[in-house]
Amino acid sequence: MSSAAAATPAVRFDTKIVVLLSDDLAAWQELNVTAFLISGIATSAPDLVGEPYRDGDGAEYLPMLRQPVVVMTGDAEVLAAARVRAASRDVTPAVYTRDLFATGHDEANREAVAAVASDALDLVGIAVRGPRNTVDRIVKGARLHG
């Protein structure tokens, strides 16, 4: 650990970000779904993304989320319940359905989701950001990825 990292005090965030993945995905699918879902979270509030990074030579790198992301897994029932709980708590989730593996661009993705009723979505991923306790309740029944 660098001396700068060691000197930085721990930060406790008021909000929590969780990506919840279906437990039946291939590794490449988990990565793909996580990337898409986090893009939705990152664009959901202007204060979520920090400043650009710079290395010791002054080279600049893109900014990233300012807080950690917890990745969890669950079965289809856990994902469906998380979507319902998010809606009942006024938390807008990012969703990824199994149909999106067969689409090739954003418009087709949105059309695929729009073609299915909320309760019939074949969710393979959902991401939420909200107050810590609320998010914990939304993802109840999920387990840490690993």
C-alpha cells in the first residue's frame, strides 16, 4: 500500500451501490452485465463520478465512481424480488435482461425491455444505488459474488 493510501482516512458513504447478478451466468456474461449496469448507475447522479486520475508523471486517466460497488448473486426469484422492492422504495434500478445478450445496440436493448411486462422480465442483472439500509433491504436474499 502506498503511503498516500495509508494516510487516507476511511470514508463511510450514505449510499450504497450493489450490482446483483444471476447465479447462472458465464464469466464473460457477468462482466458484460456488470459493465452495462454500472454505466446506468454512473449516469444517474452528477456527484457519483469523481475527478480524473493523474499518475506521478502527470498522465491523465478517466474519472471513476467515487464509492465502492458491491457485486452479489442470486437466482431468478431473488432478482425479481429485488426489482419489486426497488420499485416499492422509489429506487430506480438499472436492469439487464437475458434478451439483451442477443441485441447489438442501445435502441435494440430498450426495445427488448419495452416488449416485456415488468413482472415477466427475465432479469440476469439489476443494479441499485440508494440509502445503505434501503439497498440492503432491496437485495435481501442475495449473497456476495465469489
